[in-house]
Amino acid sequence: MLKGRLGLDSAKVPHADRAGCLYLARGALTARGGTLAFLQGAPEAGDALSAGDYAIPLQAC
């Protein structure tokens, strides 16, 4: 039903592991193609994400 919708089929974070709140640091957050896009900068010790471009599916209520 949701295949290809909201970027769920290509997301790097499995749907079952997602939470309602995100904490993002050292990067840029933009809107792109109906999803949020986060470009992570150079990580520091303790950062959970490695450098890269992450799509964050967004669903309006």
C-alpha cells in the first residue's frame, strides 16, 4: 500500500525502528520532494549518524 510513498521503500532507518521525535545536529534540514532531507556534516564522537544525505518521511495529520 505505501510502497514508493513518502520514501518508505528507500529509507535508511527501518520503519519499525522509527520514533515520533528526532534530534538532529551538525547538518542542514530542507524540504525535498515531499520529504524532509537532512544532510549530516562531519560527525563527532557520540554522533549516531555518519556523514551523508538522509531522507526523513513526513506524513501530515
